[in-house]
Amino acid sequence: MDATLKELTSLVKEIYPEVKKKKATHFNFAIVFTDLKRPGYRVKEIGGTMSGRKGTDDSMTLRAQKFQIGDYLHAEAGGSLEPRSLRLL
């Protein structure tokens, strides 16, 4: 729960070696959670990182964004022209 977006970026790069090979890969993260007021899910964009560069969202934690047990983490990786959704459960 106290993982930073930069740490999550490193984990994604370990799991998906094809992403690791590309320089300046953008990573965007979102929390997907159950909507208690309506049936279905909601998505909350929480920030992004770029491999090989420091950014303002690098030190943001899941806890700071109110990530809870039972929520899903959506990660998207790619260059500026080819985003790719990655399923992390």
C-alpha cells in the first residue's frame, strides 16, 4: 500500500521485458474501484512516470491516493504513440 509509482514502474518493467527495452517509456496509473452509489466501477487517474527520467509523480504512493484492499490497479505503458494497457491483479 505504500508503494510509489516509480517502484510500480520498476515492477512492470520486470514483468514485461519488451517495455524495459524501450527508452523514455511513459507509464500511467489509475485505481479502479467499486462505485458504492451506483452499480459498476469507477476509475481514478493517479499519475504517471517515465522510465529513465525523474518526475513529479515518482514518489506518489498508493496510500496517498486512497488505494484500498479490493481495488484494482490499472497500468498503461507505451511511447507517445502506442499506449498499452497492462493487466495487474
